[in-house]
Amino acid sequence: MWLKPEEVLLKNALKLWVTEKSNDYFILQRRRGHGDSSAGLTGLLVGTLDTVFDSTAKVAPYRILHQTPDSQVYWNIACGASLDEISQHWDWLQLNIMRTLSVFDSSDDITSFVQGKIRGLIVEEDKVSAEDPERFREAALRFERLFNLPKQEKLVTYFSCSYWKGRVPNQGWIYLSTNFLCFYSYLLGNEVKLVFSWCEVSRLERTSSVLLTECIRVCVKEEDHFFSMFLRLQHTYELMQQLADYAIARMFDKETYNAQHPLRDPLHITQRSLEAHMRNQAFRSFFRLPRSENLCEVHECFLWLPFSHTHTLGKICVSERYACFSSQDGNQCTVIIPLYEVVSVELPDRSSRALSVCVRGKRAFRFSEVRDLDHLASTIRKCVTSSSPRHSHSAQLPLCDEEEEMMVGQVPVPVPVPAVSTEALMNVFHPHDAENLDPKMLKERMKEQSWQIHFAEYGRGSAMFRTRKTESSSPADFQKPCAENCGCSSQVQ
């Protein structure tokens, strides 16, 4: 984790640390004796000292120091319990900081910039790990005081970053509100203040250059502005993109937006609501579900594949009317189960934490190794109960003629015969015997037979196993069934 910069006078005091990696500005060190079986007596002595004095190095045996070539003072800026953890911090410094430090003229400017950036990352990590209402309230007050925007303007979130003005980065904070993008920095006597309306942003994209590995470019009135060194760049970019889209939608289609959009009230737009909206959009887009579906829960589990006789690892996603599964690679297998087709939810084997979802047509899907088994089963049962009344009409069987006549006060009404034939024209005008089929029709007939085999093996209907085979072109007789199986029919339900 990142640490508040603390001064270290001797980087190798008593030879307690071993340097693993180093460059002109940073050093990655390992506590002597940790992860090295050949450390001998010295490593054993250091380990004993850490235990006796309850040193933090026993818990975090890796650290990163900041230095400048012409200084004997070092600053401890990060520590880690494992090599993988500290390597992530080291890689982030290499990608985001190293190229930047060459633009400064003095060592003091470099140290001030690094310390300011590390303090910003610490605040960012604290904000991600646990939302602090008091800290957010302080940021909202700073936002109001610095930018003098209307009182009804609501701060959504804020991030630590650097704004590039020429070749020099300005470390500060970017503030994202419902209608404005703002930035403020005050470093070494240089103040930078930016206020952009989302409606003025003509381009918003992720980019990179020789000097900047990755950054966000914001084009306002044909002028480019670059922001970099975010702790979570992709997450920040998606939030900015959503706020820009909402501002444009409110401006051009205000009546429809206010009536239908889930984030129609600007006062209720928060970072948590934006993140939930992004998850719902990704969920609906991946499984091709209606716009009204919202993701309720996600559980990691295994699904039994009867066609290959194997278990595949993936995640089951539950919404109000669908239970969807996608394998880990994203291409092997996908299942979409409409909950109105679910007949029962059973727990056949608690030792393997298994869950069976039975659907119409005497078919069942078996999920195993579900961590929160009872909670998932309860959620699916609740969603099945709530979704069944909407589709109760589909479960009612039509009455026969005798039953209609027996109903008191009811007169049987003759069913009108459709005047237009509903049979496919190719079936009416083309011969069906194999001897008279032309090559094109023969090819279609072979496709039909292949799809029949596929449906028998992978299932038919909405709740079927979707694999790469379903992406191939379907014969004319199976255009509609395939469209339903691939999820296209769910758009019009």
C-alpha cells in the first residue's frame, strides 16, 4: 500500500534491506532474510529482531523508496506484504511517474511532485476502500468555495490526478459534478483552475503519447486538455463519459429524459448510482436483455455441461426476470434462463454446494460450488414468484370445444380461419423430395439436419446452451428459432 512519505536517512542501515530493483528515482527493497532460504545467520538475526521489536517489516517485508541523484535523503512511499503487491506499485510508478520527472529542473521540484502525488493516491485509496461522508462533505465545500458555481450544482465524485500544461504536470484534484468538469491545483506557488461545462466537451477519449503512457484527453472549444496519473484511469473515464452523455441527453431531449431515465434527477446522481448504472448497462448488453432489467446479484460457480460432460467455471448473474451464466473465457458457453420458465429450484447436494434450476421441457441446469448457496436459491425463488404473474397467461392451456360448451352462459364461438397462409413460401413452392432438390435447397436441407442435431444436444428455446455454433448462419426454416435462442426475442418481450 502507499504510505505517507517519511524520511529515511540510511537506506541500508545495518544491512537490514536488500535492493531488488532500482533506477534514478526509486528503489525497491526486500527485508533481509525474507523469501531467501540462503540468508543464513544474518537473515535469522534480522527476523529475530523484527519479532522482538514487533517491527512493521515483519508484516510488510517489501518497500519502495524515493530518491534523487544528488541527494542523500530517501523517502519511504510504499510497502507490501508480498512481491506481487509491491510490484504493482512499482509498475505503476514506472508507467505514470518516471517519464514525467525528467521535465523538472531541480531535485526539490521532483520530490515535492512525488510527495504530492503519493498523498493524493493515499486519499484516493481511502475513498475507494471506505466511503467517508465527512471527507466527501469537505470535498464538496472545497468544490463550492473554489469554483463559485450555482448552489444547486451537485458534486458527484473527485479524483487525484495531474493536469498537463505544456510539458509540466500540475498535481491536483479533478472534480466531477452533474454539469461541470473542474480541476484545481496549487503547487510551488503556481495555481491552476479549470471549469468546463459538459455540454462544451466535444471529445472525450483515452490516449497516450511519448511523454504520457495513458491519459484522458478532453477537447473543449477545439482546445485539448490532458489529465493523467489516475489511480483507476478506466473507471474515471467511464464516469466522465456517463456524465457527459447525461448532460447532452438532458439538453436535447429533456422531456423524454426526465420521464424515463433512471438517473433523471440530478440531485440523486452519485458515484455509486453511476457505477450501478454502468454495471446494469454492461449486464444487459452482454446478455442482450431488455432495458428494464437490472443486475441484482453475481455469484461465482461451476455449471455442468451435458454436451461435453465437464464443469465450466463462470459467474451466474441474477436480475428480476432472468438468471444468466457466462463461462470464464466468455466464449465457451452462455446460458440465459427466463425465470418465468423455471418450474422449481432445488438443493440436491449441500456437500458440493449444488443448485439445480429446473425449467419447462424436463430440463435442468446444475450449478455447483456456489459460495452463498442459500442466499442465491432464495433470490431466484423470490424472482420466480414475482415474475410468474406477468406470464401467467402463457401457462394457461386453451379449453377444448366440449369444455367451452359446458360453461354456463357461454356460447361457443367459431374460431376464424386465417385467409392468408402462414406457411413459409419456400415450403409451398419448393419440392421436399431429395431427388428434385437443387444444390441450394440441398445445402439448406443439410443445414436443417445439422441444427436439429444441435438443438437435440444443446437444447431448444430461450433456455439453451449458447456456444460458438449458434453464431453461424442458420437455414431458412430455423431463422425464427435461432433468433429466439440467441436472445433477440427478449428485446420485444
